[in-house]
Amino acid sequence: MPLPVMAAIIQRGNEVLLCQRKEGALAGKWEFPGGKIEDGETPEECLVREIQEELGITIEVHDIFQAVHCHYDHGDFLVIGYLAGHINGEITLHVHSDCAWVDCRDLVKYDLAAANIPIAQRLKEKCNAARASMGSDGGTN
């Protein structure tokens, strides 16, 4: 049975927040921030808590965007990515070595943890489709 892990896809316009892992099995890899659910928490409560602990910011959690099952050498995980918005606070890194607001078209250019790659690819496709639908008339079609 895979271990569920919640991931926040924090959006700001066409940008999405990526964080680089400082330590552990995936050190150096980029990811959507988040973590494991504690007893009695909903997935949404988990994400609000984890992002506050890891980044010092407050987010608003929206709908599930995508779930990805991934097997690593250190375990079997089900990463559930939720769309989220930044409400307030300045980012302070507590468990990551770096973070970046990345244009949704450029997410796949980062050295992502394997479970995050399908989410990044789908975000890029969604971003490209949104831009294409705006067309040359400024989005009135």
C-alpha cells in the first residue's frame, strides 16, 4: 500500500512554486512542497500545516489536480497534488535549500523528483492550452 503524500501546487498567475529538497533520499531534486498527513488531519489541513512549517506562508487549498503513484528505492508513494493559492506571508526556507516561482511552461526543465514530473507535464499542457485559447484577439474568442 503506497504512503499518501500531499503536494501543494501553489500558483501565482502563470507561475508555480517549486522547492528544492535539502536532504534525504531526494536531496537536490525539485518538488511541489507538501508532506504526510498526521492523525486526524484532512489532506487540506495537512497542506496548510506543512506549507506553514516548511515555507512560513499561508495558502488556500483548492481542488485535487492530479494523483501520481511512484515507487522510489526508499518506498512506495501516492503523491496527491492540490491546486493552491498563496494568501500571505514571505517565503522562509526551513527544510528546502532553494525555491523558485517558475513559469508553468518551464516546470519540466527542472530536475524534478519522479512523482512530480507527470504533474508538471500536465500543468505545462494546461498552461499551453490556456494561452492558445486566448488567441491573437486578446482572449475574446
